[in-house]
Amino acid sequence: MKTFHRIGALATLVAVVASLSACDGMTRRQRDTAIGAGVGGAAGAAIGGNALSTLGGAAVGGVIGNQVGK
């Protein structure tokens, strides 16, 4: 079951990164926020394996991604 969650998290991460390639109109900060949210959500899903950990990871990752380039 854990392998399934890790594969799903990896697939989600790949989909987020691939979809960001179409967002040329984003600023660098917006892009970093979106990437951080995607990576954080994938990490939360891989670590916790439930919706709450996925949402928490996405929120924390988005905040970190937003603040990195400041």
C-alpha cells in the first residue's frame, strides 16, 4: 500500500511540474509558490498517506516556495 502512495505522489509531482511549463505568464515568485505547493503536497501524501497530510504539505510547501525568493 505504501508503494502505491509513493507512486501516486510521484505521479502528482510530475503532473504539477509538467503543467507549470505552460504557465509562461507567471512571475518567478508565483511559479516558486506553485512548485513549492506541488512538492509539499506530494511529500505530505508520501509521508502521511491521507488527505490532511497532503493538504498540510501543500500549504507549507506553498509558503516556503513563496518566501524563498524574497
